Amino acid sequence: MLTEAIELTLFPAMMAFAASSDLLTMTIANRVSLILLAGFFVLAALAGASGAEIMSHVGAAAVVLAAAFLCFACGWIGGGDAKLAAVSALWLGFHHLLDYLVYASILGGALTLLIVQFRSIPLPRLLAGQEWAERLHGKDAGVPYGIALAAAALLVYPQTEWMTAFRA
């Protein structure tokens, strides 16, 4: 029962929290990545994952972390985004990594275009005075890419072994 609770709630809830946090504050707290990291290993142990399976997931996370760190070093994404992408890859593994990266790219591009469009118009009166909206509307602000990363992860997650095992 604990295994099912973790499979059904932890990953989706933390992705939703990361996306909303990034939208509202333009940051993703380290605790999000740490909770997902610990949750993965607890779930893997409870589900009886083999050492090879676990190492494969760790390998996917390492590859994404290396690429995301390069993007962070170039100033293209934030540190929270890099960590979120890596820990998402940990949960999704190599089997679903390409789907995740394609969805994240498409959703990230769409999000960027929407934000550029949003910034090209005056801030709607309804949002005036809302700190998060003013920050998002700022011409020099970044893009809360964690929204796209979380959405992509949530699109792929139902196909993972965590969820297919639950449905069986």
C-alpha cells in the first residue's frame, strides 16, 4: 500500500509543486529535488527494483544532469531547472528519456513564446500589483522553464514502469 501511495502521489505532487513554485517565485527549492531523489530510492526498494534497474535510472539522471549543468553554465536555464530535469530523468529512466526531452523541448518552446507574447502587451489591470505577475512580465526576467519540465514529466509518467505495474 505504501508503494502504491508513493507511485500515485509523490512524483505528480512534487512536479505540480515545482511548476507552481517556478511560476510564482521563479525558483525551485532544493527540497523538491531532494524529496524526489529520496522518494525514488524508497520506491525502488519497496518495489523490489534490481541493482541494474536502479543504476540505469541513475545513469539517465547523470546524463541529464551533465547536459543541464552545461545549459546552466551557459545561462540558458536556472539551477533549479537543471536539478528538476535530472531528478525527473531519475524517475523516468532511459526508456522514457527521449519522450521526456522531446515534450520538454516542445512545451518549453511554447511556454517561451507565450511569455514573450505576454511581455509584449501591457500587464492586464487584473494582474497589476501581483508580485508574481509583475516579475513574470518583466522584460529582463527569465522563463520559468520548470513549468515545461514538470508538464513533460507528468505527460510521460503514466507510461513508466511505476504506473504500468500499478495498473497490472
